[in-house]
Amino acid sequence: TIDNTHPTLTAVGIAVDNTGNANNGDDITLTVTASEAVSQPTCTFTSGGAAMADSSITYANPSGNQWTCVLDVADGDTDGSVAFSVAFTDSAGNAGTAVSAVTDSSAVTVDNTHPTLSNIAMTTSGNSGFAKSGDTISLAITVSETVTSLACTIDGEAATMGGSGTSWTAALQMSGDETAGAAGFSCGSHVDAAGNTGSADTSADSGAVTIDFTAPTLSPVGIATAGSGNANNGDTVTLSFTANEAIQSPTCTMKDGAGNTMDNSVSVNEGSSNAWTCAVSTSDSDSNGAMTFSIAFSDDAGNAGTAVTAVSDSSSVTIDNTHPTLTAVGIAVDNTGNANNGDDITLTVTASEAVSQPTCTFTS
């Protein structure tokens, strides 16, 4: 029997055994139906214009003149459209014209690009750069492509996720049992439409948060007046104290001997190594007696220390704004009659309280 008829492929289609694009591990199947019985065809594939890694094509003849060519996608296959060529021959040896196009609208694209977290910004609802109990640490995450299933932990605890596609958020409110120090996180498990899984990311592109649950303390604490003896009008009284960590500007309340707030305002100054001073100038109307004070303070994270109302040494300041008086004043000469050359004139005074040596001037 003479057979000079060359076979043709009457139906050609291509598909991937997964949703979306093909990626590592997926099977791409090329299905062809010939016009007559043909021998096992030879199928070659490229992706993105480059040869694909799997050279062991699996062939099958499920029925009649139909054949399938199955290729396994490798992670190293180039992204892009999958192209193919099918060479085939009938039983008489007549070669068909190689086919490189489908007869339907089917197409397969390789996507082996794993999604990345292109930007992660860390912030806190607390004081800048710090988080204490009740504060929330947040991550704003930008992904290189649309993904699903992104999950984050912050300080090892599952964060509340929000967002979708390429823009996500993660948040964790501090309960107080987290580890103090630099806040860490890990975001991963994200998968793109082709099934490519992204690698976990543990580095913030911007922002950093320190977790701090410990309230600060003050030591030492002392009080002193700039004048000698008790404080009186115009003398500056200074509270000096050092915190065990960096604190925000404290609030010092300084009171006179009657327990009233001092008339003049308190000035607050920060020194080095967490040392601070609070100073007030004594007013003439401030009441006599031992001064008292209270120092309210919080660390940079906002943890409030216990208000301090006592010195840690034996220092104290007493206000004495009572002006002395002379309760008795007398003058005499050491002779009878009037004073004359060589006589001593004596002025005798008695004060209402202890006074320094007075200064006496005389005229005649």
C-alpha cells in the first residue's frame, strides 16, 4: 500500500496542573490529536525564550490518535511564556510539519519569581521608639507582588494581620509579658498567585522599637540652699537627683513650711548621666518651716516611677523669713554726768533671735 499522506495535528492544547501561572514543581501538559495514527511524537519546550531544565519528557497515548507530553517545571526555569515544538511521523514514516502553536486559546506562563517583602516599617503607639505595657507595635509591609497568607510574629507572638495584595499590616499590643529590649519580628508564609512562597523577613527597613516595662527610680536625692544657714528671701533652693535610666523632664513640686507651693516657679535642668536639678528662688512671702517636695517622673518609654518625696541623704532646708527685731536697746557712759574725752559710751541691744555681730554707728 502506498501512503504518501503526511499526518497533521488537528487539535493542540497546553495546560498547567495548578491555578495561575506555572512554577517549580508544576506539570505542564501538551495534548495533541493527530489526523491519523502517529508514532510517539517529540516535544520540546522553552520558557521566556530559554530551554527548560526537564529533558525527560513523559509521553503517553491515552486513546486513539491522541498523545500527551508532560514536563515538570524546575525552579531555575526562566519566567515567561512557554513555547513548544512537536515533531511527529505516521506509521509509514511520513513526517508531519512541526507544530508550535495551539489550536485553542490555551497558554501557560512560567512564574518562578518568589515574592519579597520590599519594605517593612516598624512603629509604636507609645513614645517615639518605645513600647510599654498597653502600647501597640505595628508593621507596615509592602510586598513585591500580590500575595496571600502573609503572617507575622512580633516578639514571638502572633500578630493581628490586616491588608491584602501588596499592602499589609501587622500589630501586637504589649501585654507586659514580652521580652524587654529591642523588639524583633518575623514575617513569612506569603504565597503569590503562581504558588511561589516568599522567604521570611526579620529586618525592618525603617523604624525600631525598644520594649520597656520597668519603672525608673531616683537615687541619690538631695536638697540644699545656696545661702548659709536657713533659706530666706532671694536664696535659691535646689533639688538634685539622678535617675537609674533616661527619663523625660520631671515635674518637681516644692513647698514652704506651711505646705504651700512656693511663690516662685521651679526651673528644671538636665545634666549628664541622667542627673537633674530642680531649683526655686525663695520669696519673702514663703512660710517659715521645713521645706517639702515631690518629684513626678517617667522614663522615655512612659513608665511612671513612684513619686519621690524624701531625700536619700540627711539634707534638708528650712525657710526662715522672719526678720529679727531688737527688743531692748540702751546707751550709757562709764562716768557720771555727760561723756567727755576718754569716756566709753556703751550701746546695749537684745535681739528677738540669734543674730550675727551687728554694725553700730554713732553721731554726736
